[in-house]
Amino acid sequence: MSSPTSRRRRLRLPRVQLLIGGAIVAAILLCALLAPWIAPFDPAEQRLIFRGGTLVPPPYAPGVQGMLLGSDNLGRDLLSRLIFGARYTLIFCGVAAVLRVGIAAMLGMLSGWYGRAGRAVDVLTGAWSAIPSLFFALVPLALVNRLGSNQLNALGFVAIFALTGWAEAAVRTRTAVEAMRGAAFVEAAYAVGLSRWQVLWRHVRPNLRDLLLVEAAFAMAAVLLLTAELGFLNIFIGGAEREVVAGVANTDPIYAEWGGLLAKGLRQRAGAPWLFLAPTLVFTVSILGFNLLADGLRRRR
């Protein structure tokens, strides 16, 4: 038998995870909401340094001209771009995560409630689970990333992100629905004359709320991770525009989005490592926060 001390520790762990994860997620959301007020500079402003009438070429190291994290190769404050980038990143990834959970919930409810649908969804989820998310997303996103329209590029990213990684959530939703099929409230709903679909939608679906909230937090962490992985491959949301710095032609992300900042920082990590390390740290902390929040919610269910 476990001791009272070990039981108390097990009870505290979900609370600690929930508090830490919730604090990290809340801080990221506040940065996104309050970006115009807390960012030290305009993210598009070029803060160039001249010495003796001669331009000192950026990027500038952390601390120069009050830029805590330094600047990029156009002289734009990296911290401000990361803070404003939280808006774009959370919007794109949040919409993709919600759509992903929506697909999983619908297929999971149908397969858990209707036998024939369950067999069909089993085949689909089995096939989908066998394909790694990065591999599934890589080819279509490489094509989408070259679209001329920034709006189509962003919509393409959201759609493809939503179509990856839903299979496991669908299986867990199906298991939860199957467990409720013989519950007393389901039998009572049938007794008052409700159809199978009405029972599923009115009574079973609301009882999946806590599970789907957990799945949404896990999905957000997974989408952020996929965004970071694609950033390492120079694929990011919103497309890019051509830039020429010191006679060298390159691409610059349209949006100050974390994946684009990571991709750009990776190209310049040798001369300006802060451009790579800062977005990497932001991704790491954000993914950790959503995973801790999801695991804390799951353990408290």
C-alpha cells in the first residue's frame, strides 16, 4: 500500500503541472494581446547605427541601442518581433488545433456511437496514424509556401496542420463515447423518446467537454512543434519576400511569425546566434507550457 505522503505527492503533481502550464500559457496570451503596449519598439522599425557617418551593418548584438535580444539583419528589434509574432503564431496554430480537435471529435463520436462507422473510422485512423505528421505536411506545405498570395499561403498551412495528428484524439474520443453508451443518463434519454442522434448530440457530446479541452491543449503543443520543425526546414506560414542586404539576396518572412523567425535565424546562426536561439527558446517554453497544461487537466479529470 502506498503511504499517505506518496498519495499527497501524486495529488499535488497535477496541480503543479496545471499551475505552471497555465502560467506559461497565460503569459504567452498576454504577450499576444498586449503586444502594442509591451513591445519596446515597432517590430518593423529599422534601428540603424551610424559611427562617423558610416553605417554599422546589422544585425546588432543583444543590448545594443536598448534592444535586449539584439536585432535582425535589417536592424529590427528581435524582442518586439517575437512579442508581435505571438499574435500570428497563436492565431494560426490555434485555429489549426481547434479544427484538428473538431475532426477528431466528430469522427470519434460517430465511430463510438455507430458500429458500422466505427469499423470505417478504425481503418482510416490506422492508416493516418502510420504517417508521421512532419512527413505528411512536408510536401504539400513546400508547395503552399510558394503560393503568390499570402492569404492562400496562411489558409493552406492551417488546413494542412488541421489534417495532421487527429487520429489519436479520435481514438480517445471513441473510447470515451463507447464507455458512455450504457450509462444511466443515456438509458433515461432513450426512455423519453429521443433518437440515437439526439442522445449523442444532446447528452453524450456535452460530457466530452473536459476530454476535448485536454485534446485541444495537446493539439496546440503538437501544432507548435510541427511549426518549429518546419521552420528548421525553411518552411513557414505566410510566405516570404525578397530582401537584399549587403549585396546578398535572401528571403524575409512576410509575418513576424515564430516559424519564420526561426527559419531566418537558422540561416544566420553562425554570425548572429541570438537570432536562432531566441525563437528556439520561445518555441520550447510554449510547447512545454501547453503540454503541462494538457497533462495537468488530464490528471485532474
